[in-house]
Amino acid sequence: MKVTDINGYALLHNGIKMPYIGLGVYKTKDGKEVQDAVTYALDAGYRHIDTAAAYFNETGVGQAIRRSNTPREDIFLTSKIWNSDQGYDSTIRAFNHSLQRLGTSYLDLYLQHWPVKGKYKETWKAMETLYNEGRIKAIGVCNFLQFQLEDLMETATIVPMVNQVEFHPFLVQQSLLDFCNRHDIQFESWFPLMHGFAFQVPAFREMALRYNVTVAQLLLRWNLQKGVVIIPKSIRRDRIISNSHLFHFNILPTDMQKLDDMDEGLRMGPNPADFNF
Ligand SMILES: NC(=O)c1ccc[n+]([C@@H]2O[C@H](COP(=O)([O-])OP(=O)(O)OC[C@H]3O[C@@H](n4cnc5c(N)ncnc54)[C@H](OP(=O)(O)O)[C@@H]3O)[C@@H](O)[C@H]2O)c1
């Protein structure tokens, strides 16, 4: 992934360009709150929005996109299938419902939200069908560990294009990242700002000060330099703008290593090997 400017992208293994900066809208309320956030992001130059059926804000995301001056085809729009909808027929139904709420005829990326045991292979088959019908430009997964990816790929006819996982300096998962890179599965991080916890970590503050950037900019840039796509969430215009100002500095290899070395395997979210929802 070549890091250039806000228009930069990761090239997926099917040739689709995925902008490497997107806006995440988890815990953003449907209606005005999400509409405003998406509008601020598009105005700031973001061309990638990450939502999910489980965020209950697809309607507002779709309204903001339609009201914007940015053509739909210039926006990379992601949604996700929720766990209770997994299975072949239910995936097709859930996908159609997401499209209806978003008010769009296709998705750029559709992801399985969690690897639901006993279900994710059937779900994947349905996603392959939708992809082959041209209704989704790329398909992928979230929260898959290596053994789950290997299991899925045993029967899949299409290798997932993306794996979106919790990823920050306290949870680097270098071997999973290396595995995905080997198989051309684009790594994408959730909780890149540790869901807000990052701002309480003195070591991040000290390093950010040295580069004269915010803690958010430091961590987001660390992701990009590791080849990872980012979808930081904010509902504030000033933060949405500053979270995309990542191209006036470069983290030195020694500092990249220092951030990598903070890995404690600390999950702020559920463990994909052991979740019960
Ligand atoms: N696939 C999955 O299972 C999964 C799971 C979780 C998340 N995600 C995706 O990943 C996205 C990002 O994760 P996240 O939203 O949970 O966490 P995050 O991006 O790590 O952190 C968001 C938090 O940081 C605050 N924030 C953002 N920019 C800031 C800045 N510059 N300075 C200070 N505070 C700042 C936000 O508050 P304000 O809004 O008040 O600014 C919010 O509280 C989600 O929105 C979602 O799209 C996916």
C-alpha cells in the first residue's frame, strides 16, 4: 500500500481500489448525528464510509450520501451482515435489506461481522453469489483469526479481499497481519484509537508531541505505514478533519518499532475465538 495523500488507496486482490482512510460510524446515532458525520467526512475529502446493519444507522448514512455533492460511484461504501442473519438465504435477505436502508443498488464491500461457528461457510457462499452477480464489488470478513481464515478458505471459491479486526499498538497481531499479507487479504483496523483509550496513554502523548501531531494522527499514521486501512470514528467535524491530516509527517522506523513493541495482546473488544453473540 503506497501512502500518498487523502486520496490514496489499497488495491484489493480483485483490482478494486479501497480508499485507505474511511469514516467509521459505530455508535453514531441514526438521523442527524450520522448524517452530519458523513457530511463532514465527505466535505473533508473522505471517500469511504464503514457502517453495518448492527449499527442501526444505514438509513442516515444513505441519506447523507444521496444529499451530498459526491457521486455515489466515487464513494466506497461498506456494510456488514449481523450474526443472527448468517446462513445462505438469510444472508441474501439481510443484504437486500441493507441496500434498501442505504438507498443504493450495490455495495463496494460487504463483510461478515463475526465468524459465527457452523454458519460462516454458508454465509460466505451467499456472499460469493452476490459478488458473482455484480451486486458487491468486494467481499470480506471481520474478526477472523488465522485458523478461521484457513477453515473458510478450504471451501471458498473466492479468497476474502479484506479482514477487518481490532488493531492498535496494544494488540498488534503481527502473525495474523503477515498471514493476511501472504494471502493478499487487505488488513483493516477497528478501534484504531482504542475506542478513545489511546488518549490516556502517556507514551503515545510523548511520541505525538515529538512529531508535533495529535495522538490520533500518530496512531492512524502508524496503521498506514503498516499497510493497514483505517476507519476512525468521530462525530465531531474538527476531529474528522484532523484525523485525515496524516501526510505531513513520517514515523521513523525506530518509533514504528517502539509502537510495535507495546503489544500486550490486549483486547478492548471481544475475542473472535470465544464470543457468544
Ligand atoms: N468489525 C467490527 O467488529 C468492528 C468493531 C468495532 C468497530 N468497528 C468499526 O471501526 C470503527 C472505529 O472504531 P470505534 O469507533 O469503535 O473506535 P475508534 O475509532 O478507535 O475511537 C473512536 C473514539 O475516539 C474519539 N475520537 C475520534 N477522533 C478523536 C480525536 N482526534 N481526538 C480525540 N478523540 C477522538 C471518538 O469520539 P467522538 O465521536 O466524540 O469524536 C470516539 O469516542 C467503527 O466506527 C466501526 O466502523 C468495527
